[in-house]
Amino acid sequence: MLGAANRVHDELDDDLRSQCASLGLDPVRLVSSTASGGGPPPFELWPEHQEAFEVFHACRTQWRVVAGAAGAWFQGLDFGAVDVAMKRLGIPRARQREVFLQLQVMEDEGIAVLNV
């Protein structure tokens, strides 16, 4: 289960701390509303979704974004980057279709959140 036992500190990794430091942000304040119960509840990542989660996380900076006068609109993930992530993460070819379909569900939810 993620985020249940040690609420704030489980969610702060070295990468997040480094990124926050470069932006002058306090990482504890960044995650504290979720970690202290003010956000979504902790969740369990089922083993059959682990690969899709890893690909989604690896592609976290690979969104196709359209910018205009009204602001930015997230269209979806760059599928070329998704293919690279699957190969680099060693997702077996026989599993790539299922992982891709799971990834599309996460992408749809990400679009809904990012384009609010």
C-alpha cells in the first residue's frame, strides 16, 4: 500500500527533493495535503498493473501539449516515447499490447486531471 504507513516521507524521493530544491519549493508542503489525508486515499498497486504504472511514470515528461491563447491543452502521451519506455524497461513483447491498453486508461485519467 502506498502512502499509508509513513504518510509524507514515503512520497518524498531524492528526485522530488532535488526538483523542489531547484524551484525553491518545500517538498513536504507539495505532498502534505495528500499525505495528511486531505487528498485521495492511499492506494494499492496490483501486480498485474505494475508494468503499465512503470511505463506511465517513465513517460511523465512525454505529454503532447498544444499551447494557444487560451492556455495549454494536454492531448496525450507521445506514443514514440511509450515504445522507447517499454523497450528500456524490458516489457516482454508478448505483454506490450496489454500494458499499452492499461496505459491508455491512465492516460485518459491524466488528460482529465491535467485539462481541468
